[in-house]
Amino acid sequence: MIKYVKFFVILILCGGICLFSLISCKNKMADLNELNVVRAKRGDLAWKILETGVVSSLIRINIKSKTGGRISTISVEEGDKVRKGDRLIFLDNKDALGRSKQTRVNLKRSQAEIDQARISLKYAQANRKNCQELFKRGLIARYELDQAKRDLNIAGIRLNSAKLNEQYHQEAYLTSLNALEETVIKAPISGVIIKRMVEEGEVVAPVSQVLLAIGDLSRLKIITEINEIDINKIGVGLPVEIKFEAINNHFYQGKVSKVASVGKKVGNIVTYSVEVEILDSDNQVKPDMSCDIDLIIEKAENVVYLPIGAVMKRENKNLVMLKKGEEFIWREVKLGIVDDGYVAIEEGVKEGEEVQYFTSSAGKEE
């Protein structure tokens, strides 16, 4: 009886083991069935670094006043287009206008003094000549001739003094005109008012205070921050693709125009400022817009490629499961650049060949 009991126990154990093995085998087969077949294709790939940035004007000028004063009128608003020489801000010019008028009166007076001095000089020259003739004829004494010569010298000195005086007043008048002109602030370039920092009635300081910012929107740039890990891959002239969320279905082209040599540390992260010039900007692109940019580190044209999920790494080798008839064999491959989920296959797989795509961790392990 005990023998039969042992026999049945052993039989049950064997049956359990067989059932477990069958289930395990079915699970593995299920995992293998999850593997899809993909075909190697030929095309162009690009290795990109994706970043975000903000648009700014490539040429941006901060407009300041050379003289201080109270703003009487501002003739522009943010977004207004202006041409070089357009009058943007008017300062109160009463004092400057008064000085200009006074210096003009002084200049006119000094010019009149020159005219009088010239007349006196001509009279003195004629008198000396006349006295010389009279002295030769013995009609006047020596002292009268000497007096005529002294009068001529004095007339010449007075004319020179009047000319110096006129030059002084001329310079003062030009200075007052320049001061009057500086009460009108003009556009130094053609462009768009991108920032206004002051209001009418405000008193502004000379030289130091920024009143307006004007930008040339025909040339725009993007400012982005690149992590220290990637900064050595970035160089001036590197091509860039630009996409604006506010502008649908259009990619703009750009190039790196400047790379900062000194980084900025925020917390434990160091970044470097990079400027990208937009090469084909249009009226849709505006300052302060945010965008996504692809910095194209490397391009590969007309290469065979596969999805990254079709390649697995084992024992420091890159492998694919290549389909040969109804079977799959392991094949070592040499990889190229990676682009958005795809990898270039430099060696090991030809265009059109089929490989398995691993859709689960179990499949990758198998």
C-alpha cells in the first residue's frame, strides 16, 4: 500500500514539473511572438541636439539722451516701424531755445563789430597814406605822421580782436544749436521699437538712462543655453533647424553665430550662452518668441538605417536578429549616427533585409 502511495506522489510531482515547463515554454513563445519584423531602409539621418531658445534682434540699439530734461512728447509705441532719422522723443527745449537765441544775437553783434573794425582800418590806412604825402611836401609835422601810423596799428589790432570775438560767439552759437538739436531724440537706424522704458513728463538723465530699444527685424537671432556636456560639440557656423510653436508647419534655417567662452552656473548645472542667426526670417517671426531648435551636429546622407529597438548590445557587441528564410540569426553590426529613434547601419545589414524589432524586455533578453 505504501508503495502505491509513493508511486502516486511521484507521478503527481512529475506531472507538476511537466506542466510548469509547458507554461514556461508557452510564456517564452509568447514573448518571441511579440517580436516584429522591420525592414532596413535607406535615407538621410542627422545627429541633433534639441534645445529651446528665445528670439532677439541681431542688431539691437539702446537709445539714450545726450542731455537731461523732461520729456514733453513721445511719438512712438512698442512695435512701431521707424526709419533712420525719424524723431522719436522730444524733451522740453525752452532753455535750449533761449540759449540759442541769445548766442545768435551775440554772434550778430560780433559780426557787426568786425564790419566796423574793417571800416576803421580802411580809414586808418587812407589817413596814413595821406599823411605820408603831406609830410613829404612839408605840410605836416613828424608827430602827425607818427600818429597816423599808430592809428593804423590800433585799427588792425581791433579788427583781429573783433574776429576772435566773432569766432568765440560762432562756436557758442553752434554749441547752442547742437544742444537744441539734442532735445529731439532720433532713430539711429531703421527698424522696430521693441522696448519703451519712459513716459511723457518723466525727467531723464543724460547718457546713462535707456529710453527706447530699437531692433533691426530683418536680422534676428535666437539665444539659447547649452549644457556643458554638449558645448564642445557646438561651433560657429553649425547648421540649425528652428520650429516656432506660434508658427505652424514651417521650419526655419539658421546657423550658430556666437558661442560664449565663459559659462554660467545655476545650482550644479553649468550652461553656455549660444547665439543662432535666423537665415530666412519673415514677418511672422518676432522678438521674444520662444522656439525649439535642432543643432545639427552631424549628417549622414543615403545610408542604411534601422529603428534603435532593432539593435541590442551584448558583450560589447551591437547585434541584430537577421531573418534568413524562416529563421533568424544573430548578426554583428557597425553603427553610425542616431537620429530621432533611428540608427545608421554602416556594416552588417543591407537595404531591404529584415530584422526583428524587440518590443518587450523579455524579447530583448531572448
